[in-house]
Amino acid sequence: MDGEIIVGIDWGSASHRVCVLDARRNVLDEFDVEHDGAALAHLADRLLKHTRSAVVGIETRWTAVAETLLERGIKVFVINPKQLDRFRDRHTVAGAKDDRRDAFVIADSLRTDAFAFREVTLGDPRLVELRELSRMQSELKELHKVVCNRLFQQLLRVFPQIFELGSIYTDGWILEVLERAPTPAEAHALTPSKIRSILDKHRIRRLKADDVLRILRKTPLTVAPGICDASRAHIRVLLPQIRLVHKQLDETVDAMKELLDDLERAPEKKEHRDVAIIRSLPGAGTIVAATMLAEAREALSSRDYHRLRLIAGTAPVTRQSGKSSHVCMRYACNQRLRLAMFFMAATLARYDARSKALYAAHRARGHSHGLALRVVADRALKMLVAMLRSGTTYDEKKRVA
């Protein structure tokens, strides 16, 4: 046939279910394809045998299936799983999960409601790498928190006075003290010169060696025999893990910064020129800029403010029924981008005069800290889109004027 075919693919880990429809909703083909290179390459050939024009709908965007089809010139569209659940109700109300039905629902929905889908495009390979680094940084940060939580529980068990010195989550010098003395008994053997060398190495000026020793040598907790030895062994296992994760975090952030610098130095594409504009925004450091480019590339490229605020979660949700109306926070958004915008807004509310005034005005109205920060973040996104449209970096003088 010469017309366009519509394809729905229900993605799976081992195999994928494929359903091919024509414009009149007739099923032309149904089959399973294995998740390997040869099978996916054959999938494109099998689809193109029906017609020279095909569009494909799929749930998951970052898959080898989508990338293989895009390389062959086939248009790929992605849909949110929650939206797919609603479209599934058109065909069955039982709620049963069936791969064959899901593939048909995706294809039929793409045929009738293409506006609910978003077209997938292949971006710059460096942006793909940046996205992976951004997500890896987020995962390492969570892992760092998990391991530090385990260390906290062990110290709370036998050595709680260590917390008076600072935070084990952020203060690297405390970890070095614990490497030398993981229990109160070993802390008594530390000398002022050893503590002083650690403080000088990490440039700690708020504490003196005598103050640290006084805290470490406080009367220890009374615990059952063997508890200290068990905790010592556990702490000695956790400390290298924390140092390794912290090192990997630093290396990941450095790689992200290097990649952003590389993109900024090669402004041959619009999305490359956007890097300098995004990084010029107050509060948009390496992590925030990388997260924005990784998670909202299409919205930034199209200069779509409304789509950007939906993805970032700064746009509120209005729930209205009859005479009742309630405005609440948007939960259906990109959580990584939401967190990045939260930190950027917190920085703006602290150091930027106009953002500080905006934050204070909403707090004076009785709004919560989170809502006030979302307003600041939303204003920053609107300003960013204006900067992208005009192709200019942030200029505080122009903003004040």
C-alpha cells in the first residue's frame, strides 16, 4: 500500500510486541521482535515493506528500538505511561495488562490522538552523554546518602559525640578522624598534633585541636561486650565506600563541566549556543545547567515556556468541581528537573535582589516555603525562555531597567 502505516510497540526487556495498523484501523501485521541488534534491524525492514512512510508509537523514549528506527528514517513518537492507561480504558475496563492489547492501543491512539504524543529526535551525541552523566550524578548522590546513613547508625550506636564536630555527610575531615579512631577508646590515643594536622589539611579554622579532643574524649556510652568491636569492623568497611562514592561524584561533576565547556566552545548549533545562555542565568551552576539540557532539551530548543514549566513542575494544578476550586502543586513532572529548579530558586531567593523580594512577598501572603520557591523558579524559567528567544545572555542591568 502507498498510504502511511501506524505502528504501536509495547516495549519489554527481552522482546517487544509490535502491532501495525493502516489508516482505517485494520491490523496489517502483529509479531514479537527480540531485543538484539539483528532483530531490531530486521524490524525496520519489515515495517518499511508495507509502505515507504511509517510512524511508530512507543512508551519509553530512551531505547535501542527507538534509536534504531530513527536511524532508518522512521518517525518515532513517545507517550506517557499514564496517558496510555487512559487510552487503554477505551478498549477494556477490566484493567488487565496484555502486551498484544497495549501494542494495539498505542497504534490506535497514535492514529486518533497524535497530539498526545511527542516526537522523538536524535540530539547531539554530547547531549546524550551529558544526560547520562547527569543521571549518574543523581544516582551517586543517592548512593552517598545511603552509605552515610549506615555510618550514622553505627556512630549513633557507640560514638555519638562525633556529631558535635559537624556532619559526616559533608565534612570530609571527620571521616579522616574516624579512619584513625573509629571508637571512643581509640580516640583517647589521638594526640593534639595528629588532630592539628587533619584540621590544617582541610583548612578548618572554627575548631582547635584541644576542642576536638575534648569532644572525642567525652564519657562514652555503656554498651554490651563486643559491640564496639563489631561497630569498628562495620565503620572500617563503610569509610572506603564513602570515599569512593565521593570521588566518583567529583569526577562525574568535573566531566559534566568539561562537556558543557566543550558544547559552549562549539556554537555551530542552536542547542550549543543555548549552553552559554543557560549557564549565565543566576543560580544555574554545572549540575543545574546539565540537568536542564538533559531533561528538557526539546522544550528549550522550541522555546516553549509552557511546556518547560510543566516538565519542571513549576506550573500549578487547578482541581475544580462545581463551586469548589483548589490549586495545588504539580506532581506529574520530571523529578530530576524539579529538584534542580528547587536548588536554583533557593540560590536566587538568597542572592538575587528581585527574586528575594518575590520570595518575601509570597511568604508574607502566608504561602509555604516550597510554593514561594516554585514561583521564583517559574519566573526564572520565563526569563530564561526570553533570553533564549533573543539569543542574549543574562544582564542584570537590563533586568533592573
